[in-house]
Amino acid sequence: MSTNPKAALLEEYALVARALSAPARLSLLEQLAQGERGVEALAAKTDLTIANCSQHLQQLRRSGLVTSRRDGKAMIYRLTDSKTLELMDLLRIVAERNLAQVERILRGLSGGEDAPEPVNRKDLAARLAAGSVTVLDVRPADEFAAGHIPGALNATLADIERIAPTLDPDSEIVAYCRGPYCVYAHQAVTALRRHGLNARRMEGGLPEWREEGRKVALRAAS
Amino acid sequence: MSTNPKAALLEEYALVARALSAPARLSLLEQLAQGERGVEALAAKTDLTIANCSQHLQQLRRSGLVTSRRDGKAMIYRLTDSKTLELMDLLRIVAERNLAQVERILRGLSGGEDAPEPVNRKDLAARLAAGSVTVLDVRPADEFAAGHIPGALNATLADIERIAPTLDPDSEIVAYCRGPYCVYAHQAVTALRRHGLNARRMEGGLPEWREEGRKVALRAAS
DNA sequence: AGATCATTCAAGCGACTATTTGAATGATAA
DNA sequence: TTATCATTCAAATAGTCGCTTGAATGATCT
């Protein structure tokens, strides 16, 4: 305001970008993409101390990417709107397109093999309805309980070695997790394919599925 | 790579965001949106020293948002692809939606009055063909010479006071500049309306016009 | 009221960032 | 080859950021 308006505007845009410029905050946003959460829960999921988590959240709030409300003595944070999700997604897409390092990491997640193309959500919904596919939710049990694709099995990465032999090698398995920032589904697919199973990832994760208005089930399924 | 892949990925995404987190670099990107440029030209346009500009450009290159090539002894930088432009645009949209400060600055640019809605580019193209509008390019002469909307007049903000009386008060005037980050068109419209003229902004700027494959003229027009 | 709980604030530290300065590089032109 | 030019590198500085620690706030519960 004191300086020229052009500089002041750029300063504000930079503020939003700066909010996205720390891995810890991207991690928080990924959690918030799954639904609103309190500070303590977020700190636990992201391995931050409570104070540190709170400060990151305030920075996100100042940038307008998240908003908060009070619920009793807890502070509940949530993404301001779906544009925040779009911004995170575009950030990821640009990074995947342009940074060799990202490609290398993603290749590493597939155990060096060529990973099969992910299944898009619309196709998956159709095949789910037809019963021609097994869906695997590769998130921690509490996130599964808070909402999952109807009919999905829940298995963490640690569980997969155990349940892999019980899965039908002829039916296709589709794994999903928190979303595009989450690597669980990549790792699950790699593990399942090592067991000779026909596994692929779903594109995106539960937040994207929900965003499209598709059905979400609560509590445990089968 | 040494740490877990999830953290490594977030680090890379954060790198891209960090590249966008300095006003100086957003300014450089705005310039590059107009077309490829050498280091010296960019430094002059953005009021950076050459060394400083070069370092910012290298940071942008590391993030993958821009690429460079050598041309004789000059280094030419350009946006990697149109996703960079999309990312900048989304950043601006999120900031405008969520940050009260941005709204305040934009209101200040319109001199407190309600600014009229901007004209979209398709409509402008149609009205230009019909000759029912005067188009004003509010960028420095060198940028105008490097490409502008066919039939546009070139006038810097300083020129506007001089030429305003010569413009037809009955015909609508549409001003444009470098793009959504640029404030010249806002300021020009405010100045023109103070002169009682019927002026509006074009949505976006020349980079967006060009991106849509519309015609661009070189050198001076009428 | 006092006690408790979730979150935020404040201060301090080490690490990183932006900028300046001056020297080094790498390509061209004489 | 040497001279010139555009750009990059290297070192130094001031300022900011992220994280930790411990105290302060604000809302609930007894």
C-alpha cells in the first residue's frame, strides 16, 4: 500500500505461493483435503509438534488457503474451497512434467518396473457397479473409517504381504489412497504385482472421488 | 532419495512453489509470458541488477518453470510451457478470492469507483472486426512493437492524459496490458473514465490473446 | 470459582534467502 | 590469439523461516 500497487499485489500472490513452499504445509494440506481436522490430529498425522503444526496452520490461514472455526475448545481447520485443491494439483502436475528428480522418485516407487496406467475414477465406478474389480484402500484404518469407496477393502502396506495370497489373481485389483500426493497406492501396487497380482492405481484419491460427488461409505466394509 | 520417497516428492513440489514465492520472480515470469527474453532485457524491465536477475532466473530454471537456451553470447529464457502460465493464473485467482488485502488494492486501482466488468477476448475480437471499438495497448512502446492486437493504439499511462481529449466519447475504449498481473490497464481505465470516456479493461492481456491463437500485429499501427 | 484441556504466543537458535560486489566463465569478433 | 561482451559464480551481509521450548490464552467441566 505504501509502495506501488503492482508491488503490493505481487507480494500478496507470493504470499500464497510461499504457503505452498514448505513440505510440512503440503503435508497438512493433503490431510485437510480428506476433510476438516483439529490441530492435534493434524500434528499426529504429519509428525509435527503441536506448536509447530499450529504455526504452519496459521501461515496457511494467512495465505487464505485454509480457514478455521472453533468447536468447543478445539480449532477445526479446513481447505477454504476447491481452488486450493486445484492449486495443489497443478503444482504437482508442473513438478511431474518438468523435474527429472520427480520422475526418478516415482520410478523408484514402482520398483523400476513400468507402472501400468492408473484407472480413472469414472471407469472404476462403472466396474465397481458391475462387480468386476476388487478395490483396495491403502490408508490407515482411522482414515478408512472416516470414509471410503463403498465395497473397498482396507489394508495398510504392512497388511498387504499378509493378504496378497488371499486375493484372486484373475480379478483386477485397484488401489487408492489419500490422493495424488500420497505414495501408498504406488507402493501397494508394486507390492501386489510382486505377488503376481493384476494391480493398478486409481487416479487421484478419496478427496477427488468425493469431489466428484461419488458415494462414500463409512465404517468398515466386508 | 536418502529419506523416504514421500518426503522427497513433497520437497520437489515445494521447490516449484518456492520459485513462485518471491515478487521479483513473479515479475520475471510476467515478462516471460510476453515472449522469450535475454537476461539483460529482463533485468531492465524488472529493475533488478543483472547478477540478481540471473540468480532468480536460475532458481526458476531449477524449478522447471522456465527453460533457457544459448543464442550467441546471450542466454535466452522462456516459460517451459503453458502450464506455467496456468499456475500463475491460478495463484492469482486464489489470492483474489481469499485475501482481503488483494481486493483492497484492486479497489484502490479503480480510484474507489466500481470498475466495469472486463471485456472478454472473444467479444473483443468480434467487435474489433466490426470496427465498433477502440483498443488501447497500455504497455511500453518496445513491448507494443514486439506484438500487439491488430489496430490497437499504443499509449503509456503518461500519454493518456494527452490523448484522452482526442478520443471519441461515444465509442467504447478497451484497454489491455501484459496480463492479469499487470496493473496498467486498470490504471488506464480509471484515468480514461475520469475524462468521461467509456472505457473498460480486456480480460487478461496480450499473452492470453496470443495463447488463444488470435492475430498479433508487429510494429506500429495507426 | 478453580481445574483442565486445546491451541496460540513469544523468544531464541540455526539454516536458508535475497541482494550486492567483484571476479570468472564461455562465446564471439578482430 | 586477444579483446569484448553477456552471463554466471563466489563471497559476504542483512533479513527471514522453521523448529523448539516454555509460558499465556480462551473455552469448557466440576
